[in-house]
Amino acid sequence: MPSIRSLTERIGCSKNTVIKAYEELEQRHLVYSIPQSGYYILLNGGGKEHSESVGVIDFVHSNPDPRALPYKEFIHCVSKAGEKYDQSMLWYPNPSGSEELKKEIDKLLESRQIYSSMEIFLQNGMYEKHRKKLIKIYKDKMNWFRICWEKRIASEKEMQNKVKIHIPDSGYYIRILLDESIHSRIICSLLEQQGVLVSDGNSFVPEETQKKEESAIRICISSCSEAEIERGIETFFNVVGKII
């Protein structure tokens, strides 16, 4: 961002006006300041998912939905901590922990007059609000996956007896069970060639029972958008349809 002096000269206002404007932007988590350096724009909400940025639909990694993370607030808090504590916030001189932190914890336990940020988070309703937000985000995604899957499987008569799906009531993992004539490793490899990453069921069971799970695929929809879910399902059916 322009320096306070240059912005004052450019728009012809007082220095205090520019400072107040920057302070308001900082309170809104739009910018952050570095002493003796200036103001910088905060990144926008985490940006697009990694899978979208490289054209890959990632059904493997359980990265959280960007909407579920207070990314800008986190970045702002980190920058403010760096401003306040400088390099000392990275020091770890005492193996038993920070003496200041231990003293504060002792005071908290003794008097209950000092509340940590986590207690505030839990007690003022922020936790419950965030919990409900997370539940809705992932429930909506699971429902969307179910809708797209049912719509696609309805038009694939030959697959209906060879491909089964288990969608739990909560969470963001989905299990696809394949007919024993369809090997999950082959499906995983073919899907990867099409830019869709999925997990082989063998990755999540003990080695001695892997043969029983040979035709299972696990899908994680935590970081995928609705468009990616729909395209991923379409690609899955196209790949499996060429095998059976």
C-alpha cells in the first residue's frame, strides 16, 4: 500500500486522516501493518483450492473447505503477533515451556479472573456458531454428492449392480464398493490420468485383509467445490463404464 506520506500528498488530506483510514482497514482485516515498513493487503480468504488451481479434482486429501477457516483473521493475528513480539515469538529457550505462559495459567486456575482466547471462543458463542457452520458446509457437500451420484447412476443400468456407494450421515468421507471384477487400483490409476485423485481402499485396512478390500475406493469431498464433485463423478462413471 502507499505510504502515509505519499498518500497524504497524492490526495491532499491530512496525515491523521490517512492514518485513521488505514487503521479502519486494519480493523476490517483488509490490511496489516509492519512497523517502519508500511501497510500491506491481506490475501483474500485463502484463495482457490489447490486442486482447482492446477486443474486436478482432489478426492484424496482431507484439506478443510476454505470457507471453514478464518484465514484472513489468522494472517492478521500472526502479523500483529510478529509486530508485538518481533523475533522473540519464535524463541523456545526453556524446554519446560514459557515461564510467562505458565504464570498466566497459574493465575487463571487460581482466580478464574483471566480468560484465555479459547475460553472466550467457547463461552461467547463463537464455537457453537462455527461448529454449526462446519456441519452445514459438509452436510451440503455430502447431499450434493448424493444428488449427482443418484442422477448419474440412474442412467447407467449396467453399473447399478456393479457399483455401490455408502454415504454416512456425517463427515466428508464416501466409500465406493466395486464389483470384484473391477480392481480399485486400476480405477485409481485411470482416474489419476484424467485428473481425478481418489484413494484405493487398501490404503486404509490392515495388510492381511487387503484382498477383501481390493475393490473399494474412498473419496474425500472436504476441499472440493460442488462443480468439482459433479465433474469428478462424471469422470468416474466414464472411466468405469469403459471397463465393464
